Amino acid sequence: AHSYTKYNTWDTIQSWIETISSSNADMVSQEVIGKTYEGRPMTVLKIGKKSSSTKPAIFMDCGFHAREWISPAFCQWFVKEALSTYGSDPAMTSLLNQMDVFVLPVFNIDGYEYSHKSDRMWRKTRSKRSGTSCIGADPNRNFNAGWCTVGASSNPCSDTYCGSAPESEIEAKNLADFIRRNKSVIMAYLTVHSYSQLLLFPYSYTYQLAADHAELLKVAKGASAALSSLYGTQYTSGPGAATIYPAAGGSDDWAYDLGVKYAYTFELRDTGRYGFLLPESQIQPTCEETMLAVKYIAAHVQNNL
Ligand code: 0X9
Ligand code: ZN
Ligand code: ZN
């Protein structure tokens, strides 16, 4: 059965998507943005008060990397929290009245499933290619942002394989197509990973500072402070290249260069004690503190529409 404090399997998440949509039909709509390599539907949930005019939006995805299980857990938590606090929490109410939040609960569904069934430490997609028995590409090296120039491998057997071309992975193409299609309304792009307790923003494919560096840093610092106010969890924020490592082909850099100014990558708990194997007992505190950071960013975006 589905639980917000457990790591749910894809089947459970898929039925949760149906249930949460039908029981909140006034606030939630679904769009299948395409299928994964193995044919699973990638469903984006649009959360917000229905409106006759088109609303500006925030896009958030989880589950890029298969083994980062806390990430899909956060997207599920976010949807629950958004729906259950709309109407009582003034910030959430105002946000969802004025904006929509697009949530893709699991981006790399095939990999997520594989990490449950076969290899807990799987990272990549599950696509096959000719000439090698190695499977998958790193979806966060597969976007068209300095593609495969740094911090990525052209070896299909590597965990950071950039793929045969930008958007060679169907999941990356589906997401990029959705964002291109909705470019005029998407004001922020949030992508949730683990672990290291970082809040990163462009660039990662170069050490050059983003044109909006000062604002991105200020908002990241504010969001990190909001996050730590709950349990004292410390986050470091900064541009990806200088803060974690240079790595090209990421979705954050790609979205930013497309024109989505507020492009952030979260690296959730912890700093390495459990790493990707974060105990289920930490799902609730991790999600509650991360909500504060996401809401901080959302409020800033809302104030700058
Ligand atoms: O390497 C990554 O893709 C991310 N770290 S992880 O441990 N979750 O794999 C960091 C992504 C930072 N952004 C870019 N490299 N564009
Ligand atoms: Zn990751
Ligand atoms: Zn809560």
C-alpha cells in the first residue's frame, strides 16, 4: 500500500497518481508527456486552483537517478502537502491561486523500477544500444547544455555516460519537449536529487557565472536558511561547477539556457552516512524541511512575476 513515509515502488506510485488526481479533481490534472524506454507512462501532475486564464507555473521533477529514492518520496510529499494545506496555509493558498505547479513524480521510471527489483545502486536509464552490452545513459548528462564536454563519459559502460546525442534518452526528450512546449508559462525549474545537502544552480558545464548569479545565490541562501530553520540541517548553495563538480548535459543548465531563470538542483539528505540508502525514518523530516526551501523559492518567483 502507498505510504508517504515509505519508499514506494513504481506500481504503488502509479496507482497513487490515479487516486490523488481523482480525489482532488478540482485542483489536479494529469498529462502523460510520453513513455519511458520500457513503455511506462511519464505523468505530470498539474497542481493549482483552476482558472479561466493561463497561469504562470513552476516545474519540479524527481527521480532522475534511479537509486536516489528520497527524491520521488519528496515529490509525493509535496503533492500531498500542497493539496492538504491549500485553503489553510496562506503561502500555499496564494501560490496555488496564482500559479500552477507541474510535478513529475518519477522521471527515470525504468531505472527506479530496476533499483527496486535488481540493483539498488542503479543510476542510469535502461535503454539498449547496439555495439555494447552496457545499458542506459545518465539522464543528467543527456541534455543539450555543453553536452558531453566535461564531467561526463562517452563510454556506454560508465555511470555518467552522456548518451549517443543530446536527448538520445526518450525520457530526456519527453521532458525537454514538455518544457519547450510550456516555455512561456514555466518560470522555475526544480530538479530533486540526493545526496549531499546542496542547493545548486547554473552553471555546471562551465565555471562562468550565470547572468542571474547574484539573484540565484541570494534566493538559494534564503531557501537554505528556511530549510535549516526546522531541524538545523545545513545546506551549501552555489553554482554546480564550483560547488559539486563540473558536469555538462544537466537539465538545470539546459532549462536555464532555454530561458527558465530560476533553475535549481536540490541534493537532499544526507551528507554520506547513509547516502543513497537514507532510512525511511528520515523521509518525513527530510520532506518537511525541503518543503520550506521549495516554498521559499516559490514565494520569490511569485513576488517577481
Ligand atoms: O551529477 C549529477 O547529476 C548531480 N549529482 S548526483 O549525485 N545526484 O548525481 C548534480 C547535478 C548538478 N547539475 C549539473 N551537473 N548540471
Ligand atoms: Zn542525482
Ligand atoms: Zn507537513
